[in-house]
Amino acid sequence: MPIRIQNDLPAKAILEQENIFVMDEKRAVSQDIRPLQILILNLMPLKEDTELQLLRALSNTPLQVDCTFLMTSSHEATHTSKSHISNFYVFFDEVKHRHFDGLIITGAPVENLPYEEVSYWEELCGIMEWSKTHVTSTFHICWGAQAGLYYHYGIQKYPRNEKLSGVYCHKVLHHSVPLVRSMDDYMDCPHSRWTEVRREDIVKHPELTILAESDEAGVLLIMDETGRQIFVQGHPEYDRMTLDSEYRRDKARGMEPKIPLHYYENDDPSGRPLLTWRNMANTLYTNWLNYYVYQVTPYLLEEGQQS
């Protein structure tokens, strides 16, 4: 799929090296195609890494996608340069008048805080409420999934005794649901979190369906009955080395982290991590774009108020 991004976005050169078709703005406007408009609320601290991961994940359908990166105005990014933010990000006030085909809300390193104590919680609530009428489908990741389940359904998160870090195997349920179409019976997905939402709270809401879960890692994938709200309590977008970087970062900080489970061959962190979830991630994002965005969204976005 051609990803439409600004010519000088740093991720562009890396994607091209990986033979991912990246279309610059000049070429895109010469084609008589309406691209899908995807808004990405990037709450992760290393924003350039997350940009690359998500753009790579969105690159596996023949659809043309135009990505807009969003950040909160109520929190100043400290791990990404101000020039990068200024060049490639917009604030909510700049786009709230628009409609989007899809919205992605990423994870964030604030999971040990109560939601109401997160500096941008009020702004995030406003974005999630706005998405009900201005976005065809929203894809929530990790803490973003927990926050979305709390905002929309009042489902609480719980602290874990220790960090869940590693690549876990999940049983896929309800194969007839298009979001998991063509997936195997079991799929791997990375997790990296200190908190969790629990199955017993989710099943109290008949409008929600659990689509994948693990005995070790708990619930992974949840969807509402319309496909307008999708929640992934893991990180399918992670690169091969992301968990490794987090492990070594925490170790350097003296946190004595446990080795991420099922990640290194023979659980040996001196070796190269195994990549076992890329096909699942590609299928998940492709199914989301195809079945819950492209086939549902109105052709004329600004005239297609969502109900």
C-alpha cells in the first residue's frame, strides 16, 4: 500500500529501504484517488520509533493511506525534538473540525497513574468523545486500550505484581469476525505493561467481544459490536528489537527487570530476539483498514457525519 507522508519525515527513508511503497505528497495529488485519512494520536515518548512502527504496520493493503500525526497540547514531549514535533505533528484544535476514516491511539508510559492524574487525561477524553462522531473506527493500543475501555465502558485497570514483558501466545476466538479473518488458531503478540484489564469485567458488557486471549497474558483483543471501537492490550506494532531496548533501558536504570519471556532464543538476552508476530500484526491492521474503515467509511468524509 502506498503510505502518504511528508517528504522529509525521517521514517520515509527507512521504509523505502525496506521496499515499502511510500508516496510523497506531490505524487499523491496527481492520482485521482481518495486516500483513507488516518489520524494517529502518538502518546509514546520515542515518537519517531512509533511513527516507523505504525507506518510499517499500515503498509500491507492496496489502499492508499494518508497519515496525520496528532499530539496533545496539555503535555510537552521531552524525548522528541521540538523541530520534529513542529514539522510533523498537529494539535487537536487544528483538526477537530475534520472527519477521519480511522484513529489510532497509542500506548503511553503512564499506566501506574490513575487516569484522572494523567496530565492530558481531560484532553484525551475530549478526543475520544469527538471520535464517536468524527471517526469511522478507532484502534486503541496497550494503555490507549485500557484508557478507551475505561472512558467508554467504565472498565477498570488493575496493577500487576510485576511487569508483563515478553511475547505471548494467544488463542484466537470467533474466526468468523472479519478482524481476525485468515489468522491461525494461535497468534503471538508482544506485551509490555504494569497493569491489566480483566476478562471478568469485560464480559459484563455484552456489546464487547473478546477475540484473542492468553492464559499467561490475559485478554489481548476486544471489539465492540459495530467495529467502531477496537482495543488491543498488547503491542502488535513493536519491532524485533523494541522489547530488547526496553529491557536494557530498565536494566541500566537499576530496575532489575526480568528477561522478556518467549522473546530471546533459549531466553538468552545476548542473542538476537525472535520475530514471531509480524504476520499477525500485518493481518490485524490490514483487516481493520479493510473491513472496519474502508468498507464502512463514507466516500465524502466531510459530508458523512458518523451516527
